[in-house]
Amino acid sequence: MARVVAALLLLVSCAANATDSEGVVKASGKNCVHGLHQQPTGGPFAVFLFCDDGLGSNLGVINTSGGAGPGRIDLPQPKLWEKWDVNDRFWQDPEWATDITSFAWAKDLKSLYVATSEVYGTGALYKLNLVTRTFVKLVPTPAMRLNSKYGYSTEIKHINSRTGDVSVNFSAFNPSSQKTEVTVIVVK
């Protein structure tokens, strides 16, 4: 009985470490949980998270729906679903799939937010459009005018289930203060 209780406590502890906020999955270091992370609320996608130790955490997106269809995603007219099929279910791009710190699913099931570190990755925050298989870098923006000599990283802290706003910690070295500074940025 004591072993069962200890195992349950360890399982609850690991789950609490992996998720900072509902819908946000921590993916770096000891928080990385290797394997399949299914999209919530019956969405057709999953992330396969690779915990590659010294090589960071890396991920790929998989359409796990029968027939590689859109599942519960509400598609606008005309209801086109051209980017996924039964022989092309896995999507990975080195720009957003390398050295992951965290990821979060959008409520509409159409988007995935991915935050990266600068060690092996870009350090940026990306929004992946799962319907069109396209992505955009959200943070940093060109207006931030960062010195390319210094690295930076992002980590998703929270996604507002009502508004869809994503709160991100942006860490960058400030040469004036000689310190790494963390700024909270909210993106839509």
C-alpha cells in the first residue's frame, strides 16, 4: 500500500512540474515528459516531445485523427483540408521544433504556441497554424532592436482560455546592466 501511495505522489508531482498553467506544458530540463501530448478537448493533433538530455527538448506535431482529418476543428467555408493526409501526418521545422522550453494549445484547436531557448534553438516564440501548416515568429519583434551578439529565450507562462492571450517570459541579456532581464510579454 505504501508503494502505491508513493507512486501516486510521484505521478502527481511530475504532472504538477510539467504544467505551469492549464494548457501550458513545460518542456525543458527535469520538466520534460518524453512522449505523446494529445491536444485537449478531442483535437486531432498531438505533440511528440523528445527529451534529448544535453541536446535539449525537441518536438514534432502529429495529426492523430482517423484519416488525418480535421477532427473537431471548425473550418470556415470552403471547408478545405489540404495540408494533412494519411501519408503526411508529421510536421517539424528546425526553426520552431528545436530546444523547446514550453508549448501551449490554443482553445480553437487551430494553433500551437511554441517557446524556444537560444542554446540550440532560436530563443523565439512561434505560433503554428495547424490547419495551413504555416508558422509566424511572435517574439522577439523587430521593434525590440536586440543586439545579435547576445542570446535570448522565451517561456510560455499562461494562456488565457477566455481571450486566447498568451503570457510569455522573454529573457535577454542587457549589456548596460550586465544582467539577464526578464520581461513579461502578452501576445494574442
